[in-house]
Amino acid sequence: MGAAARDPLAGLNPAQREAVLHFEGPALVLAGAGSGKTRVLTTRIARLVEHHRVDPMQILAVTFTNKAAGEMRERITRLLGYEPKGMWAGTFHAIGARLLRAHAHLMGRTPNFTIYDEDDALNTVKRVMEKHGIQPKEVAPKSILSAISDAKNALVSPREYGELAMDPFTKTVAKVYPDLEPALRQANAVTFDDLLTLPVEILRAHPHVLAGYQHRFRFLLVDEYQDTNHVQFEFVRLLGGQTGNVMVVGDDDQSIYGWRGADIRNILDFEKTWPGAAVVRLEENYRSTPNVLELANVVIAENAGRRGKTLRATRPAGERVSLVGALDDRDEADFVVDEIAARRAGENRVLRHFAILYRTNAQSRSLEEALRRRAYPYRLVGSVRFYDRREIRDLMAYLKLIANPADGEAFRRVVNVPKRGIGDTSVDQIAARAGAMGIPLLEAARSAEVRESLRPAARTALAEFVNVIDKLRAAAPNVGVDELLRELVDAIKYGDHLKAEGPDWQERGENVRSLIDGAAETVIEDGGEVGLTPLDHFLQKATLVAGVDALDPNADAVTLMTMHNAKGLEFPVVFITGLEDGLFPLARAYDDPKQLEEERRLFYVGITRAEEKLYITHAEQRLRNGEKMQSRPSGFLDGLAPGLFDKKLTLKARSSGRAFMSGLGGGGGSGRGERGDRSWGSSSWGSRSERSTGNDRAARGGQTGFEGGDDFSWIDNKPSNRR
Ligand code: ATP
Ligand code: MG
């Protein structure tokens, strides 16, 4: 290939070219899905390096998911013909973590601080509540945690929060919030939110640090800017404040994280924040066929709060969009997999060409089963299920304690795993001592006072436990994480423990083995500057990236994920499943026009992932917690012109004598937001308790780098008065 093949400008349209050629000063690219925003961003980076001779070290590129960050690196490498060294490209959280590690001491941490997951953060909140005598029955710890999370993302300090607190709930939060930071500091830990708020605090409080980064990062580029929240906005504003070389790209129609504090005004008011910003609009869609695009345009036109954009198709007409009614979720899954099989055989397609999207992670189960029945490999993006397993959580907690002996939550989790006769009373004694002395639990466990207060058996057991941690701690800097894990499993006889725990020990043992295999592949990325051990790298990666993907990224597999996680991606064939009232849109969205519009934007995101063929499916019945629930087609389908689709029923639905279930073309009488039939929606998906079933970590979604997402579980743990 000659140089021409790598000319980054080749093939760009005039507007794209203008954006790529933009050199200094602020710039905004506001354009619809598939118009080449991300391509412009990566091409501009290549141009900065290649043409303007900008050192990659001086470039900071922020994307929304780890996957997107990886793809960005790949695209730039392809354009340049080599890998840009020293460039910071990642999610806001990954970049924040890196900055925080470099200045951890300014926030009372050491560089190997632990990133607490949702459970750990929740436990910390519970302990602070206990201290204040706040009963979990009166105020749910989860709602307190999420109120604090909202406050942090809005950069509202504990003091400010206290001044604003009016009602009983916020007043309770105001008691807990100020004590959370000291508790985390004590454990040398941070929450996900802290990965953004603490760096901003550092940059605000230490002008020389800010100046250093402003000087280093001459060019800032942000993808998916419509989904930034206040703290992210501030982060960008601070870092770019000196040069003003900030380019953001985004699409207001794809703003889907309002429930997490994302503020669409960040993009709409960009020119106010950055006066004189160049504004570029891209109006050609290169991704999807006209049929797919027409549906996308019609769907999004229903939303009132829009800036309005033109998006023209450039591809030749393709197949019509299929709208498919199934009998139940299993039938829906079978249909999807049958279609994949047929297209694979008939059209020379590989599995990588297919993506199955859904609103909630819970929907993946029947799809996974159907894929397994056909022995099709699949990739479940954003699933944290692996890390949720008890055995994995145990061993990860051990590793966290080894890496960060101040981690109190890790200590509590493993001090009696396997059972050593160190019960709650003993732990309480250790914790009391730690509290009194202001030292970590592990430290307290060494103290003579604590030991003497314990029964002899517990005393010996505790000494042994401390010994194991110390031994592995000493080994950690010098051995691979896989080796460390093997030693750990040996030292605590974890295999025996699993056998004693239950009949599924073999499967659990397999999981332990995959953890070890995964650990063997820990790559140390540039970041050695703060002297982290392989273990520190592994833990950081595991917490930020999550969802062990057993498949290598190039393996041929079907992709399954939520629509939130699909943002920015594209696939030749896309299935959007579960278009049913109460599921998509979620039931609660009917009460709030703003939420309904956000759900519709999510639908727009889903539709615009498809390059050539789009299927939209719904089922008449869906299994939910072992119960069959009746459902009806989504209100999103009401009133759409029949000509937009090719409508059909699955074989099973047809043979069961069903009439076509969707009211499409039949006048679509029931107005949005006032549907009478919410039985399915609200009883099945609407109950609070059910939503607190532990996928919250996943829900942190792409921004955390946690490409996870039972987003609905997170939404619903927010107090309803949140904003
Ligand atoms: P989204 O809003 O979904 O993130 P986007 O605006 O970032 O979309 P890209 O992913 O950059 O869009 O581009 C969509 C597709 O169109 C990609 O496959 C990209 O390579 C292709 N594309 C972009 N610009 C052109 C062009 N000028 N000629 C041909 N293909 C293009
Ligand atoms: Mg993009």
C-alpha cells in the first residue's frame, strides 16, 4: 500500500474534512448517528500527529466505553501505520483513575488504592449509617448511596449538600455524606464517582498540578459528548482551559444517560462555554441503508425536545426492516437464532456480523440458551456476572487485601473464608480496635489487645490469616498474578472449601481456573510511572473493565448487549428484541415525558446500529421470575406507517392461530403515556425490591469503563425526587 492509501483525508466529505483540518481552538461536531463523528475524531488525531507533528503524549482522547477506546486506538494505529506512544485514550473513569494514581497522596491515598465496587461502597455507607443510628429499614442505604453519587457527579460537596438539605430524606443523606470520604480514605479506597470528582478536586485545589496537565494535554478530544455529566464537563473545562483546543463530537438525539446526571446542555451550550468554537454539522449517514435510516428518523421525530438535524442516507436501498411478533421470549430467541443460521448459510455471513440488543440484561438469558442450543459462540458485552460469582468475589477480595492492606471491606469479606472460626463477634472486636486507633482492620488484627480478647482457636486462626496475607504481599511485586492466585488458592485450601460448600464445586473450580487464566494475560499498560505491581494493574483492570471476555476480540461470535452498551458501535445485522410495553420503554417512563423521550432516544441508538438489516421483535408472553407475564407491543411502534416494515409472525405464533398482535396500521388508538394496561409492566418490572437484585455494578454502564448494564436496576434505586 502506498502513502495514498493511508491519506487520512481520502474519502471524507467536505464537512468531515473541515472538522479534520481544524487545528487550534475549540470545535463542536454535532451530527446524527453514523455520520462519521468518531471517524472524524480519530482522523483528526492522526492528522495532528502526522501533519502538525504533535507528540501523541500531548493528546487526550476520551471515549465512552472501553470497547470504543480500544477501537479508537486501533483506527489511529491503522491511519498512522504505527501505534501512537504516550497518548491517553480511554474512558473518563479510566483517565480519572490514572490521574488520581499519580497524585493519590494529595487525597490521602497511596497509588495502589482500591476502587470500591457497588457492594463495597454500599457496605461503607451502611457502617456510616450505623454510626449515626440511622436504621436501614427507615432509609434504604441504596438510596442514600445513589443520592450521594448524584451529588458527587454534580460536584456538590458535603457542606453544600447540607446547606441545601430540606426534607427528611436529604437531611439524612446530609448526615452520611460528610463521613463517607474519611471512611474511604481510611480504607485507602475510592468509589467509581471519586475517580472523577477527586481528580477535579485536585485540579481545582492545586494550580501547579492543573498547569502541568494543561501544558501536557495540548489537544483534548471527546466522543459522545452529549452524555457527559457535570463533573465530566468540569474535567474537560479545566484541562482545556489554557489552550482551548477542545474538540467534542456528539448527537443530542443519542443522549441516553440523563438518568445518571448527563446534561444535554453541555453539548447544546458548547459555544457558550467555548466562545468562538467552530461548529461543524455532518449530514450524510454512511452506516445504514435508507430503510433503516427512515425508521430511525421517523422514530426520533416523535420527540419534542430536539435541535433537529438532517441525516441523509448514502447507501443503496437494502432490505426492509422486519417487525416480528413471537409467542414468548423463548420463541423470540429461537427466531433470532434461526435467522442468524439462515443468513449465515445463505449470505456468506460470519457470526461477528450479528448483534442482538435488548433493554435489560435479564433478557439475555433466553437468547443465550438459544445460542447454546445451536452451539454458536457469543460474546456477552458488559456482563459482570463472572465477577459476581461468590468464588470470584472471594478471591478478588483476597487480592484486594493483598494489594491494599487498608481495604476494610475486603478484610471483612475474607477473614472467615474458608471458615476459620473468626465469627462476627471477633470481627466486631477487631473493627472496634481499628476504629479506636484509626488503623486498618488488618493492622488491628495484629495487635496484642485484639488477640488476647479472642478465644484461643480464633486467635490462632487470625494469626494464620494475617500470615497468609503477609506472605503473599511480600511475593506480589515479583510474581505474576496467576502465580499469586495459585499460591493463594493453595495456602487457604480453597479447593477443599469449595467442595465442602456444595455440589457445584466443579463448576466453581472451573471459574477459579478461568480467573487464573485471565490473570496470566494481565498486560501492563504504560502507567508504570507510579510503580504499580502486576497485581495493582490486574485489579485496576478488573474493576474498570470488568466482564471477563473469555473470547478473544477477533473470535467469530454473535454479540449480545444492552442498547446502552451498543452506543457508537455498528453491525451488518441487528436484532432489537423485547419491544414491549413496560419493558421498552420501561414502565416508569410513562409517568415522565422526559424519561419517555430518553427511552425513545435509546430506541434511536439501537436502530442506528444496523448497517444492512434490522429486525425488531416482540413477544406476547415473557417469562419473568419464573412467571409468564402477558405483554403487548411497545408504544414506540404505535402509529408508525406500515410501509416502514415487513411484518410477520414467527412460525409458532402463526400456528397458534394468533392474529398479528401489534396495532400497527390499525389506527394505533392508545396514546402514549396513557396506556391502560400496565399490569405486565408495573407488576413485573416496576417493583423496587426486585430491582435491587445486584446488577447495579453493571449498571454503571460504559462511562465507568464497566461496559455493563442492567440500567433499569440503577434507575430505580434513585429516590424519585432526585431532580
Ligand atoms: P454514532 O453516532 O453511532 O457514534 P458516528 O457519527 O460516530 O456514529 P462513525 O462510526 O464514525 O459514525 O461512522 C459510521 C460508519 O460510516 C463507519 O463505518 C465509518 O467508517 C463510515 N464512514 C464515515 N465517513 C465516511 C465517508 N466519508 N465515506 C465512507 N464511509 C464513511
Ligand atoms: Mg461514534
